[in-house]
Amino acid sequence: MNVFSFLKPLKALCLGAILTIATVHSGNAQVTDVNTLKSYQLSMPRVTAAVAKYDAKLKSEFKQKGLNYTNSSLYIRSFKSQNEMEVWVRNNDADTFTLFKTYKICALSGVLGPKRVEGDRQVPEGLYFITDFNPKSDFHLSMFVSYPNYSDKLLSDQVKPGGDIYIHGKCFTVGCMPMTDEVIEELYALCLNSRLNGQTNIPIHIFPTRFDKAGLNFLGREYKHEVDKQKFWVNIKSAYDYFERTRMILPVMYDEKGKYVF
């Protein structure tokens, strides 16, 4: 049974907010900001060690795939059921994305479904950005995920929706996406390189599973009575399907009820 066969298509309403992937331009303020970020990050021992260990390796792997390490954009997809995180790369805004590598998430808390309240131990699901880098994390190195977004703020607990969601090391979690220290070092070096070369926000889309036949059958069987989750998954499946068809992504948009619109 197709998990979504019993749900009617949802109608897109008016736009509530728009987020786009920003790029750093050559204005003095932005350049100074990037230079400050670079100086700060590369003054941190864990970052310099990670860059020294992985930068040349990543550059070589990019070259082998015909990708430009210093002038490309990243897109990340994470799948909770598979404990996997894919990194996709494109050389310019007109190009399609190429799968670069799949990393293993080494632990997971909560169950499938979006995060809706502080303390629920849920890993969020939805469309987010990596917006900050913490070189002094208690979990070795960490990258901040932009939960709660506009949709979450409308659909989650209005007082305590939760927050502080990171991709980090130490292989421990109460709602984040943990890696081994070796994996977070490589991923941090990769994402920081992209940030320092102009990609202000790195999109990360978090799904319960791959929305292929096996994934849909699993969701239909295990969550058939959870209608709110089913509706939410129908919504974010549109982003998954668009990328599968085109190997491109759209700006993130919402309606006034918190639904993603495409």
C-alpha cells in the first residue's frame, strides 16, 4: 500500500515567508565578516587540526568527481531511518547537484516524525539551513541547524518549541545528529570551506526515510494511524520528489498555516 494513497493533494495557500540561499558578495561589510569568521575559525585548534587532516583529501575527491572545491555549493539530505547524511555538490547556481558522499549518523533519539516541543528528544524533520559553526563545542565540533523555522514556530509548542539542534561529534544525542569525531571533522572542514567561499547558508533537508517504495511502505505500515504525521510527510515529500526529478532545489517557502509550498 502506498502510504500517501488515501490523502488528497494539499492546496498551496499564500506565502507566509521566504528563505533563499544567500551568497556573500564583494561589499566591504560582507568580506570583512567572512575574513573575521575565517580568522576566528582557523585560530581554533580543533578546526586547524580538522582542516590539516581533511582539506587536501576533500580537494582530491572533489577533483575526481569533476567538482570545484573552492567555488561550489553544498546541499545536505539526512534520512533518520537509515541514519545517513548525504552531501551533494554543484559547481554553480545553474548546475545540477552531484552526490559527493554519504556519511553515517552514529546515533538517533526519538521516533520518526517532526520535533514539536522542547524535551521530546526528537530530531527535527523539514527544510533547514546550517547557519553557524562552533569550534569549541562540548561535542568536539558542531554545526547549528536552523530549527525552529517558520513552519515549526507555527506547528510546534508556542512557548517551548525547543532548539539548539546541531550536527556534532562524540556520538551522543538527545535530539541532534551525532557523528564520530573523525566524521564530524571531515564534514566540518567541508562545510566551513563552502561557507568561507561564499555559501552563507547551507541547506539541509531532514526526512524520516527515503520516500522510495520501501520507505513509503514502511511509513504506511508503522504509522498508518498517525494522520498528522502522514500529512506532514506528504508535504515535505514534495521537496524530496522535486530533487529526485531535477537534482535541484527550490527556495523554502511557507503558507500562513506553516505548510511548505513549492
